Amino acid sequence: VRLREHVVRRDSGGRAGLGSPHDRAHTCRVLAEESLRTATGSALESAVGDAVDGLVSDDVLTRHRTRYRFAHDILLDYAVAIRLLDDDNRRELLAGVAELRRLLRAVRLMAQRRLGDAAGRSDGDLVREWNYMVRLAAELAEQDGPRWQDVPYEALLAMSDPRPLLEMLRPTLLMQEGEQLHRLLAVTGRLATTSEREPHG
């Protein structure tokens, strides 16, 4: 949210960016949608006003010939995560992605936000959201390999304080002879001993 308000929209104080906040946000949403389909960027033909020039000037987008991309991988990750958060048809969106692995961090960010929001509502909502993310990760693993199965666990561990969520999820993690707990421990061990970030998260 802060990224969208302070960097993309530029309507939360400070120097306004070129292009209206609405047009800037719309442009990034369009590029995020295009980024789900292709890794080669977008011509942004539906962009309006001065938004594209403003986003390029602010180093949010970069241009190569006639196509635009996000200037930094972290901006792509956040833009795609926001796009996935805004759409209940995220399964369909992800099913058509080219080079799915490049969006691993974006999906993890989306999962982190959804789990955090659910935990703020109730234990039951968190359990339902957790089960949804585990199922989604399993579907993505069938599509692009087993690496995806770790994503919900990484999202959980990436919380500023995962302990309350772990306590709420304890009964679920212990089901089926602790199958999910064993994976959680394996992911925790991997993250604790990995000194270099692997490509795409």
C-alpha cells in the first residue's frame, strides 16, 4: 500500500509526479497484467495522459524501444502482488503466466498479505486462508515444479512476528502426522542456512 501511494500514485504528500495519481496507478495495473502474460514488457497502448512519462521520469518504469517494463524487480513483484490481491480469479491469471517462476516473489508477497489480513479477522479465517494458499501452491507446483510448495511457509515466516499465526495454525500444522509442520521446519532450516538468494526468490 505504501509503495502504491508514495511511489506510484504520488498523492500522499511531497512532490506530485507527472500524470494524475489515477492514471499512474492504472498504467502500473495494466503493466502488471501484461507482466502476468509475458516477460517482454508492454507497449502500454491503453495508458492515458502523462502517466507513462511521469513513471519513467520517476524510475518506476523503463523503456526499451517501444516497450515498457518495471525499472526494478521489486516494483514488478509488488505490482503483480497487488494485481493478484485485487482479483478473485488469481488461479486463472496464474495459469496463463509465461515463465511462472519469475513471479515467485510476487505470489509470496500476495500470500503474506492475505495471511496477515485473515489473521486479523479470526482464527477460522486464517485457517481457511492458509488451506487456500497451500492448495494454490500445490497447483502451481504441478505447473512449474515443487519449489512452489514452500511459498506459503515462506510467506508465514516472513511476517514481522509469525508467532501469533503459528499458534493459531498449530492444530492444522499437526494434522496428518505433522506433515505441514515437517515442511515448515524444513523451510525454516533452508532459510537459516541459505547465504545467497536464489534466482526469483
